[in-house]
Amino acid sequence: QVHLAESGGGLVQAGGSATLSCVSSENMFEIDDLKWYRQSPGLERALVAATTRAGTIKYADFVEGRFTISRDNAKNTFYLHMNSLKPEDTAVYLCNAVVIGRNTDYDYWGQGTQLTVSS
């Protein structure tokens, strides 16, 4: 069982920056995929960024080079660094950890952190 806890949301002005953190209760070497999602009112949950154990990284098209996902295994923490924020980035951001099992994958979620970008 992996417990995740996000932090770092809040109110940011458009054009500003923010860094979200997600602390894992388990050693991150035990986790295969680390992801950030976001959910805005009336919209489906959307993948923002993902990184795999092998180091593969991918971003949603709407990131447009503004965000960076990173990890610090020593701290069991991964991050989403966000620059040039826009009002449309306003959402609840959720971190997600995937452990690939022998017969099934195990998905773990944080509780979410609200980021509001003011214009």
C-alpha cells in the first residue's frame, strides 16, 4: 500500500511559477510510474506529466514546455515544477503512483492540491 501526499498548491498570478510535491510513504524504487494529473470543474481528469522507472518522461500537449516532472528518490518525493502559469492551469492537481504487479497494476492516488492561477 502506497500513501501519497501532495503539497504546494495555492494562489499564483498568471505568468508565475509553482512547484507541487508528492511524498510517497514507500520507497520510490518500488514504484514503476509516477504521474501528475489535474482535474478542473466540468472536465475529465487529465494526465499532465509522467515518468517511469526507466526514466521515460512524457507531457501533455497543453504543457507546451512549461512544466517539468522530477523525482528525488532519497526523499521519496516527486515534483511538478510549473512555469508561465495560465488561468486555464487552475485545477486540482493529483499525484499518482503505479506499481506493476505480476497479474495486475496497482494505482495509488494522493488527495489532491488546489492550484488557482489568477489573471
